[in-house]
Amino acid sequence: MRLTCSEKDLLSGKEGPVKALAMSHLVKLGEAFDAEEMVDITYAHMSSGSALRSGEIDYLSGLSDQGARVKVPTSSEVIAVDLRDPAAIGAPPSLVKDYRRLLAVHTRMGIAATYTCVPFTQGYVPPKGACIASMESAAIIYFNAVLGARTNRCGFFVLFAALTGKYPKIGYLLDKNRLGTHLVSVQTNLLNVTDYGALGYHVGRLVGGGVPVFQGLERPRQEELIMLGAGLATSGTVAMYHIPGITPEAPTTAAALGGEAPGERISVNTGDIQAVYQHLCTASHNTVDFIYLGCPQYTLEQIRTAADLLTGKRVHPDTTLWIGTNRMAFAMARRMGYHEIIKKAGGKLVCDTCPVDSFLRLDALKKRGIQQPAVQTMLTDSAKQAHYARTTLGCNTLVDTVHACIQTAVRGK
Ligand code: F3S
């Protein structure tokens, strides 16, 4: 791989041992994938480092002790507790203490403590063509497909990219890998945002790591695109899709396919969407003890809808309702009175975390010697959340619209 003089300087340690270490990992990654060169990245979205995995916070802390600071604007992924009000959701104090330590480490390193899976709703909007480094599959696919920025599913390498401002030119940073591989004809009406998640989940299973080009989607809203991408990236490893006339790299179907015939044609009908719901609905009884809305984290508009539905209502005493969002949407929700409505109804507007990455995970509780909470059945409006909840929380799942979720929260069934 060709390295510029400044990249060679980074590698040789002229800018310190941390950057040299980071650069050496990036060079190895580039060599493994036959990269010809590095690119400059302009933004990074990284794993926060989890107290649920041994050593991660210590590792970051060690780097910060050596003076490590990120070189590009860097946001951070969800953590396992809500640091704003951890007691409200019953987060174990020992875990909260770990994350307060992590917050100090992030602050020292210049990493924004966004603790979100939708950083593009918090002002991180890299323009078309910008090379970035991101983890979190739901964010990656939005950056690539909806914004036209360029990122791989970078995992732990995001940290090294953030520290150096570099990333090897591989994968979705290359034009050829961004072209459509499958032509997907949607022949059913999608009635709500949950249906978009189900569509993504269905197509992701069929295309695996491909790049679907959708036909038949009429002007989707931002929340619908977020949910579509989350579904695609959950059942498959999809990191890019096109909707001709809507997403920035697909003015036409022909452009999305690079002038070639699609590798495969897929037709989606109402039965396919229903089959996703059947697959994700595993509960055999009608009592629901946990309802989660906000996967990916809710936008202000989605919080408003939930608050409207909860106005004058009361969540059933045997049911817990979490509505997940990020700090910026939370601040606006508080300003607009939505938080007060949700709180008054007995629901919880939760920041920083999400159930499947939280202290509710079975492995997290076991590690801490804490008794398993009794989440028996989770109802959610997100295919992605249901997919992961069954294994990480060990519960049954149900998927339905936000309207049905709120109605169920009130009835408990
Ligand atoms: Fe976000 Fe958790 Fe869903 S991190 S995308 S709310 S699984």
C-alpha cells in the first residue's frame, strides 16, 4: 500500500506512540484487503467501549493516559445505562459508576458523549462523497445510502481511524462496491414505519451482503428510511441500498445498477411482510411485561406521536414502557412537554441506551452477579429490536405498530 510522507510519519511514531499503534492496525487492515492507499476521513462514529465487556474501558482509559485525542469529529454509540437518570430504569449502581468513568475518558479524548445509534439526527451529517468511519449497522447504512457518505462496517477500527484521521480505501469507499446487485420490486403498500423495518428484514435475509435497489417505494419519510436500513442490516449485512430518484447515488435505476443488469430480481408482496411478523412474534400468551419503542432511537417526531397516544392514559402497572431516544431529542421533548406527558402516563423516556445493549442483557447480569430481571415478553415496533431481544434478553417477542404498542402498554395485554 502506498503511504504518503505524513502517513509514514504517523506510522513511525513521529506523532506519538498511540497514533503509531493506531496507524499500524490500519495498515494491516489495508494490506489484508489489498488497499492501494489510505484516505482522509472527516468524521467517526465509534463504539463507546462497554463496561459489559472486560477491559474495554480500561483500554480506552490507558490510551487517554498516554494523551490520545481524536483527530476528527467523533460521536459515540449507546452505552448500557441511561446516565441522565439511571435510577429511573433500575440500572445497577456499579455499572453506572463504570460509565461515569468512561464519560470522563471520552471527554479527555475529545469524543462526544452522544451515546446514540442515530448520530445523523444529532448534527453529524457528512456530505455526499465524504469518507468516514462508522460502527453501528443502522447508522452505517443511513450514512451510505441516504446521505451518500462512504463508510464500511468498521467495528473496532473506528477508534484507530478517529485517532489518525485515516482509513484504508477498501469496501464501500470504492465506487464499484456501491453499485446495486439486486433489483427489488415492492408490490405491497407499506402502511407505517414498522412495515419498513419488516421490508428491510425480509430483503436483508435474501440479499445478505448485497446492495438492493428498491422500486415501488413512494417518497419515504426519514424515520421510514432509518427503519428500512436497520432491518436490512439486521437480517443481512447490508451497508448500502438505493431508491432511484430518492437516494443521492441513484438518479435512475440504471445509474444505481451501474448500467448493468441486476444480478437478481426480487418481488416483495404482502405475504412476505406478514411472514416477517410471524417469524418475529414468538409469544404464546397475550400478557406483555415490557414494551420498547425507539430502535433505532426515536426522533422528536416519533416521541411526539407516542406522547399524543399516551395523553390522558396510564401505563398498566404490570407493564414497563421505555421509549428510547438521544439527548438532543430528549431536550426538545422536554421543552415541548412530551416528556412530561410520557412520565405522567407512567412511561419512561430513556436516553443513552437500548435494551439489547443494556444491563438487561443476560450476560451482563450474570457477569455482575445480579439476579435476572423478569422480562418475559417484549413488544416493540422494530424488527431489529425483536431480532436481538430474544437472544440477548432471553425473552419472547412481539412486533406491532406504535399505536398497538401504546394501546398494549395501557391494557397490559
Ligand atoms: Fe439502536 Fe439498540 Fe436498535 S443501538 S439500532 S436501539 S438495537
